[in-house]
Amino acid sequence: MLQSYLNGLLVAAGLIMAIGTQNAFVLAQSLRREHHLPVAALCVVCDALLVTAGVFGLATVLAHSPLLLSIARWGGAAFLLWYASKALRRALSRQSLQEGQNTGVRSLKAVLLSALAVTLLNPHVYLDTVLLIGSLGAQQAAPSAYVAGAASASLLWFFTLALGAAWLAPWLARPATWRLIDLLVAIMMFVVAGQLIAG
């Protein structure tokens, strides 16, 4: 059970921490102090629901098809290796997360609708959260613990961004910081891929 929880935590953390539109949006809202806590909460809830749907929806399908289970296992391992390689390449290059321009204060509804759009209209969320995290979770000994681990990673990451944005902003803007994060992401992805390959 603990191994399933840790697998969920590591896989989700690796995928969530990579620079993307959702992270940039949460950080920008946090730097502006514009409904940043509700935005973080919305991202966590969306991630948890998507992971749950992926894990338990795919678990049922995979349980009835050894071929699909094998495809999910090897496909997941291949994707993790590819993703880890991408993160490693980013770690060796120069990049930073830009704070973005300040805009006028928007209503909570407008900000949450924007957060939903950034989260749900991004095709990568379905590839990463539902398909990849879900297919890996469907193969765990304790799928519920895996979901809890993935949700924990989301909760920790988004609320760290939201609550610590003012303090973290100068640090996060440095390319060296994101190179270190990408290096950690690559290591986590290689470890989980190795576990999948080892069976």
C-alpha cells in the first residue's frame, strides 16, 4: 500500500512540477494575489477527479484484457522514459518561468473559469493525468493509495505555489532553479519507469 502511495506521489509530482500552462497560471495568480487560493484548490480538485477517473475507469478495462494491461505497462514505461529524457534535456538547457504582466483585478468567477480552461482545455492533461497516471495507477496493488499519493502531490505543489509565491518568485524566475527541478523530475520518472519494466 505504501509503495502504491509513493508511486502515485512520485509520478504525479514529476508531471505536475514541469513548467506548463497550469503552473504558470497558478503562479501568476499568486504573484498578483488574485484569488490564488481558490485557483490552487480548483487545480487540486480537478487533478484528483481526473486521476480517479483514469485509475478506476482503466482498472476495470485492463482487468479484463491481459493484452491491454501489457500495452499499458510497456506504453507507460516508454512514455515515462521519453518524458524523463525531455526533462533531462530541459535540465541541460536554459529556461525560466516568467511572472507575466500584471492585469486589472478580475472577479473570482472569471479567474476560476480561466483556471478551468487552462486545466481542462489542455490536451496534455488528458494524456498525463487520465491516461498516463491512470494507466499506471490501474496496475498498482492498492489503486486507492496511488490516487491518494497523486492527490497529495497535487495538493502540496499547488498550495506551495499559491502560499509561497511572493517568497518563491525571485527564486523561481532563475533558470538554474527550473533546471534543478527538471533534473529531479527526470530522476523520478526514470525510477518509476524502471519499476514498471521490472514488473
